[in-house]
Amino acid sequence: MAIRRTYLRPMDGWWRRDPFFLRYMAREATSVFVVAYALILLWGLVRLAEGEARFDAWLAWLASPLSVAFHVLLLAVFAYHTWSWFAIMPKTMPPVVVGGRRLPARAITAAGVAVAVAASAALFALATVLA
Amino acid sequence: MRKRSSQPFFWLLFGAGGMLSALLGMGLVLVTGVAAPLGLEPPSVMSYGDVLAFGRNGAGKAFLFAVVSLFLWHGAHRIFHTLHDLGVHAGLVAKLACYGGALVGTVVAAAALLWIGF
């Protein structure tokens, strides 16, 4: 049987072809940073279980310039995650009808981002007050 | 009868983790990674004593467990489904690596939180 040489469209770097794909990949890439942050916290939990000296060593690492710079990057990535999460939300949730009209996607996204900013600010304030 | 897909279960964990990280991720990173190390919060906010007391409290323990485990399940599910887009075959090995990794992290988090007591 003859070998068929069908044309295969090269897919290398396909996501760089279109800004829409680029945004899609940026949104998916946030997951790597969410995992990285979860592992930093998990590492802290293990250090907490190991005792005060080990926990303080973890705190010292958190205060290093490399860690602070990474967390500033994490902050930007989490902000993008928040925005993209609520940007998709109108497509993943059932339609909301208010007064006979379907609630526009932009309103859902804006409400979600507003709640997230308020919740994060409340967490920050609560940590300051309870400390 | 067809074998039921396990994906709705993983999607639920992905969704819960995605929502939690979208709502509180910025605040958490700001407190633990930026404000506390730079001294913008009272020094006790991340001190051993206060974090231990928080972790021994039932609600605090549940919160820490939810944050760490759900963030991991969220990331694992999303990474698993993005592998195909990067030209990596998302087969059994990839599935075990992604979801297995999240499971190991969840068990370690639970063990550490139980270890510190109540």
C-alpha cells in the first residue's frame, strides 16, 4: 500500500497567530502560577507542623527580594485570573433574566470583579485587624 | 451502559478552586507574599504563634485546607486540559501526573493540618 502523504497544517506556535488565542493561552497559563502559590503555602503548612525554627526559616525566605518580586508577579497574574474568570462566567452560568431582559455579559463580569476586589480587600483588612 | 466520565467531578473541583482563587487570590498573595514580608502589616500577622493558632482553629483549619487543596485541583485540571493545546498527548500518564499531584498535595496539606493539632 502506498504511503499517503496528506498535508498536515503545522501547529507549532498556533496560539501566537491570533490575539484571541494569545488571551486564551494567557488565561490558561495562570493555572501554573496558581499551583506555584498553592505549593508555597503548602510548604509553609509543612514548616508550621515542623516547629517554630523551621517556620521562621520559611518566613525569612518569603522576605527575600526574589520571593517578594515573585509575589508581585503573582499578584498581577491573580488579577488577570480574576478578570478572565469573570469574563468567562456569563458563558458558563445559566442566563440571568432581570425585568424580562437578559442581564448583559458585561454586567456579570463587572459585578464579579467588584465582588472579588471587595473580598480581597476585606481579607487584607481582616488580617490587619486580627493580627 | 457506558462508563461514566470522571470529568464532572474534576470540573467541580476546578470550578470551586477557580472561584476561590478569583475572589481571594489577590488578597492572599498581598498579605502573605508582599505586605507581611515588607512590614506593611503588623508583624504578628504571619508570626508562628498566630498562624499556629489560626491553623488550630476549626474554621482556620478548614480555610487553609480549602485554599491549598482547591488551588491545586484548579491548576491541575486546567494544566491537564491545556496540554493538548501545547501538542502534548493528554493520556493516562498526564492525567496521573496532574490529578495525582493535586491528590498528593491535598494529602500533605491534610496531614500537616492534623499534625499541628486542634
